[in-house]
Amino acid sequence: MPSKKELAIAGFYDGIYRFYGTVNSLLTLGLDRWWRARAAAAARERAPAAAAALDACCGTGDFSLALGKAFGPRLKITGADLSAAMLSAAGEKNPGMKLVRSEAKELPFPDGSFDLVTIAFATRNLNIDEEKLLAALREFRRVLKPGGLFVNLETTRLKNPVLWFLMKVYVRTVIGLLNLLAPKSRSSYSFLKDTILDFYSADEFSSLLLAAGFSAPSYKILFPGAVAVHTALA
């Protein structure tokens, strides 16, 4: 069962789902669409024969849409999320896509159900603590077929301390402006800020993938250095 904090996180997104895409574009200066396209292309390159995919924590369905464009209709995508409001938005963007309300660490699918499992800009929300994040990663591996591909698109800490400092200033400034414009959503946007700035470096996350039982983890840092595409095999 979801914990109180996990339900609260879903509630945060229920409150801002209508503006979530706009906020993403604002925070990333419009680069979020390019990052999703690059991650979807990486999934197609590593798993060209994939027929069944799970987009975990699919949110409003933006990455599901990118996967559909990259693979075409041969890839059957299932979207899962704990937020009913986000799932509703995902269904509007992806007509006909199967949608399941579920938390990440208790997926309602048999072992080995998917060739591909993806998650985009949501892994940081699972990072309530390291054990809960590992539990979700192990669940993603469980529902993958042996040798199936896991793709993770997420923010990452910049290695250059000056650039990392500038990123922190930028994120805090933008979130501060959003809080002024929408004070009723202050807790949601503040949570978003904290998850971005508190997430692991790319190397640290690769180590977590190994700890969760994945093999051959690798990553590619995307411009301007604050986002990484991770891949690993079940």
C-alpha cells in the first residue's frame, strides 16, 4: 500500500497536472521535449524489437507520446501512475493507451510482462529514501522480460561545481516565481524543486541500478549537462 508521503506526492501532482507541461517547459527552456525524444530514440536503438512497454509514473503521458513516435504502432504502451488526474491527462494525449493506477513499487503485472520499461522525470519522486527507490527499481526489473531494457530519463547533478551552483540558483528562482504566481500550489512546486536538487549524480544512480539487480548500466548526459538518459538490462 502507498505510504502517506507517497499519497501526498500523488496529491501534489493532482493539484498541478493542468500546468505540469507548462512548468516543465518553463523550467527547461523548452528542452524537455528534445530530451524525451532523445531518450525515446535511445530506447528504440537498444530495443528495436520491443513489442510491449510500460511507461512507469507516466504522468501526463508526454514520454508515452515520445515512445509512440519513436517506435510507431507496433509498440503497445501501458502507462502507470498513482495520480488519477495525471492518468486522465495521459489518456487525452494518448488515445487508446492502456492506463493503470498503481504505485511504482507494487505494479499489478506478472513477472516478465514487458520488453521495455521506461520512466521520465519521475524517478526523483520515488526517492523518498534509498530503500523505497530501490524497491521501485527492483519492481521495474521484475516486470521486465529477461534481457529487457530499462530506460530512465532524469535530472542529474552537474559535475562542474560552478555550473551546479548556477543550476540551483536558476531552479530556486523559477520555482520562487511560480510560487508567487500560484500561491495555492506552493507546496507542490517547492516539492518539485527539492526533488530536482536532491537527486543523485549519474554515477550514483548507475550504482543504484546495479544494487537493484540490473546489469550493464550506462548513461549519456544530455545538453546542457543537467539531464541523463540511463539504460540497463534486466
